[in-house]
Amino acid sequence: MSLGARTLYLPLRWSRGLSGIGVALGTFLFAASLTPTLVPRTAVMQGVLGGVCFAVGYGFGTVWRWLWAYLEMPAPNERLRRIVNIVVAVVCLLVAAVFLANAAQWQNSIRAVMGMEPIESAHPLRVSLIALATFVVLLALGRLFRLVALFLARRPLAFMPRRVALIAGLVLTTVLVWSLASGFLVRVGFRMLDSSFRERDALIEPASPQPTDPLQSGSQASLVRWRDLGRAGREFVASRPSGAEIAALTGRPAKQPIRLYVGLRAANTAEARARLALEELKRSGAFDRAILVVITPTGTGWVDPSAIAPIEYLGDGDVASVALQYSYLSSPLSLLAQPEYGSEAARALFAEVYGYWTSLPKASRPRLYLQGLSLGAMNSERSVELLELIGDPIDGALWSGPPFGSRFWRDITARRNPGSPAWLPEYRDGRAVRFMNQNGPTVAPDTPWGIMRIVYLQYASDAVTFFDDRSFVRPPAWLKPQRGPDVSPQFRWYPVVTGLQLLLDMAVATRVPMGYGHVYAPQHYVEAWTAVADIRGWPQEKLAALKRLLWEKAQRKPDEREGEEGAYDNRGG
């Protein structure tokens, strides 16, 4: 046989071993993956997702065929199989073609609610080729898995009955692969990533010079060296608005806001860094300010300037804020590799600050608030033990984009008032906890607050918040007919597929316009802080001007941000 004939023969022989029912199920899952979810997808993203969905469907079909043979059920004759496979192939091609033809329109339904320009084509050929390549890779891995299982069943386990040996081989191979993937590969991978992120964190931004204001961390008077703030800390400190900028907008005298930050390099333990942060607060006079905000950053230590600048303007600069870094990794990696680090660091900082704050006279101490975005919101939740606040509660908390694993958020959402949507719940009479989105809260503005105010800022299109592992087997509560304003009306639930789609949505939730997905806009933070901090006396035109100013600042290109590059760009951390 010639080389060319052999090249054509091998793929043909390989394809003949495909499962007909597997191809059918794979095609239906591939087609369903083209439908819209929360975030627009590129052709590459859609192709990879489609290939994974096809592989999952094919896997289900293959398992079904294997189970049928394992139970020694009667198999159809060769002629019937051939006819059925032809019919299945034709139906699969038609289904795939119809869904591919509608893919652009479905993606545009998401883009429309996010104010994005529509696309003319979803590039069906490119999507199909990428999906095919993804499926081939996953199929090869699956067949390698099967070969290892059969080897174990036929050689080391040959003393067992055939069926028992097959099951034992499958179990042993699963344990072997899982141990290898979750042990050695993950450990080495995270070690390499941690080293890479640590080197990146050490970089000094050329346009972020060391602050001269002694009130700032990293200054000559600071207890924390400029280089020990880390990249995220330097970005946070450097992006602070000045008192003059605040006064220019408000028309009133304003103080220089205090921004303090302690990076991972500053001390060896979370407790030591927390004590250092407390000393920085005392040194800078932060406890003499009207408002004190304890921030829990995202995984890399990033603090969203869009979340902190609003309260600094609303408070006429009479605001101090402090943050503590707990990881070099991004939020998803930090959650996987170091799930306890963030909550331990957040708890250590809160315990130090709260312990000192409660020792001060109530009449002269600042109002104390917590703030966190994404993983920072979840760890900030965990930093507080509600029982310790009964005698002397803090003033409130603003948590934005809480991850789906946030226990307090999940509990409040599950116990929401009947009839209120899962994507913007109402909890009891709204005196303690309120939820807000792009359109503000559902609670009437004149609804009285209790002694402590908690606000969750969340978008219905944020998969980081609304992913649910039960989405693989049942529709999520937030997908009921009363949907969020930024969710496509053409979003439909499909078993298994929707769960995979939402996993991808989480991974790209920050690649959307500001004000959607996991990218929280400053104008929405203005509304949230106005409620949390009980801001009064601001005319509507001034609030509108503040929202416009912060929005324009957040939209500037990196080369237009003097001393601020990176601060607005590391969305989600």
C-alpha cells in the first residue's frame, strides 16, 4: 500500500470504530452548545466548547453501547446497523447545519442586551474545524484511557473473572489518572504558576513612582517598603484621587484619601501582615477619618479602583482604606490551590482592625465598612463572625460579584422573599441586606435601614456569581421567565450543556463591556456606596457628574492613565 493510500486509509479505519449513538448524542450536544448563555463567545471559544460538548455526548453514547454489550443484549445485524448509521449521519448533518446557521443570531441576542455591536457571522466553518480538532484530541485521550484499563484487566488482573477484571481495570485506571492529574501535574503546574506570578508581582510600574505623601503606604514614612507592596498594591496606591480632584468636582473642601496596602513580601505570615497593616493605620491617622474601609482584594491582590474611588469622592476624601494581599495567583487559581489563604488573611486583618476599633470611643471613631469583589467578597464574608458583632456591630459591607460558593450569599438568596427573582432577591424587610444591579435595588428608597447595612452588587449576566453545579441536571432558578435585564431572552437550558457553557462563561466573565458580566462599573458602585454609607446632601446633578467622571476615567486607554496603568485593567484579579 502506498503512503498516500495509507494516509487516507488510517483515518477511514479509525472512523469506522466510532459509535453511531455516540455521534448522534455528540451532535445534539454540539448543536445545543451553539445556543446563547450569559457571555458572548468568539469562534475559538465556541469551537472548543462545541468539541468538548460533542466529546461528552459521544462518551455517553459509547458508555451506553459498552453497557449494552456488557449485559449481553442482542445486537442488530450488520445491514440494519449500516442503514441506521446512514440515517443518523444525515440527521446529524442537518441538525448541525441548522444550529450553525442560527449561531450568529443567538450570539447577537447576548450582544444586544450588553450594548455591543452585532456580528455578521459566527464563522461556522472555523467553529466546526476547531470543534472537530478538540473532539479528536479528547477521543484520543479517551481511547488511551481504555487501552490502559484493558491492559490492567488482561495482565495484572487476569486471575479474576473477565467482567470483574474489566470493572477493576476501569477503577484502577480512574484512580491512577486522577492521582496523576490532581497530584503531580497540579502540584508542579501551580508551583510554576506561583513562581511566574511572583516575578510579575515584583515588577515596578515605570509610571507609578513611589508616593511622596507620608499618609500613603510605600512612602518614606511608611512601615511598608514601596517594593513590598507588590504590583497590585502599587497600582492601588498610585490610582488614588487627590483632595484637589475631589474638591474640583464637589465644590467643597476635601482631604487627601488614605490608601494603605500590605503585600505578601512585607511579612512571612498573614497575622504578621495584619499587625503591620494595623500599625500603618495608626501611623497614618486612619482612625481619625470619618470612614474606614477594610478591603479584601482578589486573588492577585488586585483592588478595583472603581469600587473604592466612589466612596472617597462621596466622603469628601475623609476616607481611609486598607487591604492585605494573600496570594500571587489569580482568583480562580488561588481558589483551587490555596482555598484557605484568602479567608485566613481576611480574618486576620479584620480581627486586628475590629479589635482596635472597638477600643475607641464610639463618638469619635470612624464608621467601619467591609468591601470585596469576587473572591475578595467571599473571603470578606468569611472574615466576620456575626456573633462577635452583636455587642458592637460594624456599620456595613459592600460585596460585589460574590462567587457562587459564598455561603452567606447563598443562604440569603435561598431564603429570599417569595416572588423575588434569584438574580435580584429581596430579603425580609430590607433592613439588613439588600441586593442591587445596574438598575439599583428593588427596595423602595425610603425603606428604613437597621444598625448594619449590607449591600450585594451583582449582575444577572455574571456567571461567577450564578454558576451552579446543579445546572448540569436542572434549570437554575435565575433562568425563570422573570430574567435579569442583561440576560438574553433566547437563553434556554439543556442538560449537561448549560453547565459546560456556564463554566466557560465564568472563565471569560471579565471580557465583556463594563457594567455586565464580572466587570462592575463605577456608577453602580456610586449607587451602592450611597446606600451603604448613608450618603446624604448630594444633589442628583452632582451624583450624575461623579458617575460620568469615574466612568470616563475607567474607560481611558492605558497610555492615557498617568500613574494608573494596570489599576483598571486587571479585571477580576
